[in-house]
Amino acid sequence: MIRWLKKHVTRDMIRPLIYQIFTRALLALCAAELIHFFIPNSWPLALFSNLALVFSVLFLLGVIVAWMRLDGLHIPQFKLPRMKRKDPPFLTGDMADHLDDDIIKFDNLDKEEQDVCTLLTDLMLVAVCLLLAMIL
């Protein structure tokens, strides 16, 4: 597994990986709070440990799908139309202007690198959710 990670993970994937982990974790916590708020206390999902276990299973399904995509399975995706974001004039410069490194976004990665990034993100979130389910 370590050899596979060294072979597939590059330095360019660190920033998108951190952004994905943070975004997905916040969305999962927000969904958990909404579920906790709207369901009655008598339901089993009212406990946060059960909810964390459900989210760990969902993230594990994401790991399986990402692994299958790395093996060559083609899963058609819906491309929703997006508006291109325009930066205001005062934000046209980045800190990267002062450094030699360019900022690499998730969209700039190859398809295989995106799948590896998604796989690692979901693996880390599975571990966090299982840890939360055991502790709480």
C-alpha cells in the first residue's frame, strides 16, 4: 500500500486533498446536525455515534467507487452547467505571484489524480467517522 501511495500521490495533490477533506467533513457535520434536529429523539439515528457510523458507511461506498474508477470502471457523471466565477479586480493577484509554485486546484488534476485524491479523502473521513462512532 505504501508503494502504491508513493507511486500515485504527488505534491500537487496536497492542497486539493486538504480542501476536499475540509469541505466533505463540514457537509457531513451539517447534514448530521440537520438530521439530529429534524428526527425525533426515539429514532436510533438521534444518537451521534449511530449517525457517524452511517456516514462512515457512506464514505466507505465512496472509497469503493473511487477504487473501481481507478481500476478502469467508467461511471457516467452528470455535468451540471456552472457559471464561471469572476474574481473581483482587487483579487487578481495571488500569493503564488510571489512564489515559484503555482496553485493547483482539483479541476487542474488529471482524472487518475482526481480519483486518487477522492479515494484518500474518503478513506480519511471513514477513519474519522469510525473514530467518532467509537468515542461518542
